Amino acid sequence: MPRKEMSLKWLIIGAMFSSVGMSFVWPLTSVYLHDRLGVSLTWIGIVLLFNSLASVLGSYLGGYLYDRKNPYHLLIGGVSGTTLTLIALTLFHGWPTFGIILFFNGIASGWNVAVVNSIGTSIKSEDSRYIFNMLYFAQNLGIVIGTSLVGFIYSISVTLMFVVATTLFLIFLIIVLLEFKPAANKSDKKVSDTEKTTWSSKSLPKANAIMLFTFFLSLFIIWIMYQQWVSNLSVYMTGIGIPLRNYSFLWTINGGVIVVSQIIINWISRYHENMILEVFFGIFLMASSFVVLIFAKTYPFFVLAMVTLTIGEATALPTIPALVNTLTPVEAKGRYQGLIQSWSSAGRALGPLFGGLVIEMSSYTALFIIATSAVMLVLIGVIVLWNILHGKLVMYR
């Protein structure tokens, strides 16, 4: 009798609840710490850096343990851990307690994303590209929903904000307890305990290892540059006379374009199977968005840049995990999905600091030129190495 497979529907619903819940924490952290608690911007930067580094650690641990332990139990532990940190924030959100709790929240949130994505690799009834597109769609839809509500709830009560986030994770925990049991059956291929513990001493085919590292480094660089949109662009736009509300609306556009793009991409995916072309196209568009920023002085140019960036990220970023899945054997899929999240989180952690240093030493224009050049070099590197290694790559299911 075949083992029951994890339902993609419940995996997507769980990912969305997690994303909505976390969107009640990170968007207003800086505003809350600075305006309500009087914390300096330097300390806020330190808190956010350690939160991102905690996410790197959580992502790596979650993916590493996925290959060795029961994913069902791992996700119960991760979601329970996040829920406990949110309960703690509900009760104790003064300074410095808030910053300390946020560190542990970062570990748990990174853990959860890595385990959820790793569970996605175990679903064989759907194309892996479709699975990761839908997970990306769900996570971004959750951000759109969460960020559209958090400002209103924050204006009522900070405590209420954390109560809502806790409630969402309690719902996620119930979903995991009831619907995620099949995740324990990670693959139809049985992997012995000996294989689980000794695989790390074996090596991937050299071509696969080089290509995987290329993808990880690419994500690291891309996220450093992407973070300029999140951290420094608001200051730049307001400095040239564009209202802050117009900057905020760019993220509404971002969410809407991601939703539409994923529908179109999933439709196109039915007719062609060359994932690497999607990665090339997506990275090219992301680089092009920074070209637009070099010349942007009026709001329509920023809208054009955001639309270009969003179509690029919606095309490339979900496809890279799907490609990594095909380049890794079943014994190590969790480890490498965790590394995707770790390298991405490291880029997000360093992005604001990198941008700030470039702006202080030179200018915003220099930052946009560097970002364009860096992402274009990523594209060239991926194209060259893929074409050199393609015939030597070993593809796994």
C-alpha cells in the first residue's frame, strides 16, 4: 500500500498563515522601538542584524535536521517555538526584552521556512517548479495581507498586534497537528538511518556542487541588493520630495504584481520545462530595475522599477529552490533547502549596512550602479557556469 503524501493544499495554507503572522512583527519593529520605546537607530540596527543572523542559524538547523529527523515533529517544534516567542512579546515588549525575544523568534521563523520548503521537496505528485511557485505565492500573499492590516492594528494597541500574531500561529499549529502527519513520509524511496547519518561524508557530483554554490552565492548577492528597496530607498524618495505614502504604495504594487505573475508563470510552465531560462530572465529583470533607479527622479519611474523588479523576483526566486531540488539527492534535500534560506537571510542581514556604507562614502546613484553591476555579474556567472556544467550535472527526482 503506497504511503500517503503530504497535501500541497495544506502546505500552502500553512505557509500563508506563517507569513501573515510574521508580517505582524517585522514591518513595524523599527518604528515601535524608536518612536514608542526611544531606542536609538544604532541599537535598532543591531537588533535587526541579530534577528537576521538568527534566521540564518534557524534555516540551516531546520534544513539539516529535516534529513535526519521526522519533519512532522520538527515543524511542530518550530511552530510551537514561534508561538511561545509571540506570547512572550505579548506579555513583555519593553526594552531590551523585545530585542532578546526577537532573536529567538528569528531562529524559529528561519527554522519553519526551511522545514516547510523541505517538505515541499517530498511531494512527487506535482512538478517541483509548481510547488515552489505556489509556496512563494502563498508567502507573499501572506505578507500583503499582514502588512495591509498591521498599521491599523498597531494604531489601536501594540499588545493587540502580538495577540493577533499569536492567534495566527496557534491556528498554524493546529493545522500542522491535524494535516501534516504525512510529511513524516518524506519520499517513496526508503532511506535507512545509516544513510541519513553517513551521507554527509559522501560528496555530490562536482558539477552539482559547483552549481549549487553558484546559486547560493547568487541569492546572497541578489538579496543584499534587493534590501536597498526595503531599507534605503524610502529615504532617497522622500529626500527628492516624494511622499512616504507613495513609497509604501510601491509594496502594494509589489504584492499585486507577484500574485498576477505567479498565475501567468504557472500557466506558462505547462508549456515549457526549461527552468534555467526562467532564472536567467528573472535575474536580468532584477538587474534592469536598478538601471531604471539610476535615472529615476519622478514617481512613475519608481513604479516602473518596482514592477520590473517584482516580475524578475517572481520568475527567478521560486525557480532556484526548484532547481536546487533537482540537483540534490533525497538524503540531502532538507540540508540544501535550508542553505537557500540561510544564504538569503545572510544577504538580507548585510544589505542595509552595505547600502548605508556606499551612500555615506559616495551617493545613491553609485549604490544603484553597484547594484546593477553586481546583479548583472551574477547573471553572467550563472549563464557561463550552467553552460559549462550542464552536460555533467546529475539530476535527481
